[in-house]
Amino acid sequence: MEMDAEGYKNALSGLTDLPYISSEMLEEFHKAKGITDIKCHRCGNEGWFVYSSPEVGGNGIPAAKNESRVDVDLFTPVIMLSCSNCGTIWMMALAAVMQWLKTTRYAEMMKD
Ligand SMILES: [Zn+2]
């Protein structure tokens, strides 16, 4: 199926149903997963902006259907951070974070 403008819009609107992930949640996630080095790999800065809000919970990156077609009709929900110094983007699959959050005190917030 070709992706027209309407389909693109619909795909994006579905993303607004994703839950709000706070920076505190992300911090706990990183600790739980043993990620201790949160320095930007470009500039070494440790400050990050989180692109998530209660209104729009997540972002999505386009995913090609297969190797021969690059039509975009799938989106991989991601949590996006940007280095507060140099702007380098750091993305994580939202699914991985949500899966972990469901095992924590935030589980109630993760219900559909
Ligand atoms: Zn940086």
C-alpha cells in the first residue's frame, strides 16, 4: 500500500497515544539497565533534552517495509533525546523502555 499524505498523518496521530516518559523514568531505566555513562559521544556533555510531553508522548522514525521498497508506512516509536550542548541525537526504542516500566511502580501509567 502506498503511503499518501493522509496515511502519513494517520500514522503520526497514532503516536500521540503513546505514554509520557519523564526524564526521571528514563534515568531509572538507565540505572536499571546498567547504563552508567550518559555522556554525549560527540562532546562529552552530560545534559540531555527529552523530546516527550504529556500531549505528545513519543516520536517515531520511519521504517522501510523491506530492502527494495523505501515507502514509509511503518513507524518505530522512539524516545528521543538531544545533547543540550551540541545537539547530537540519542534515540531509544520506546518498546524497551515501556516493557521495563511495566515492571516498576509506573506500571499503572503504562496501561492502554
Ligand atoms: Zn554533545
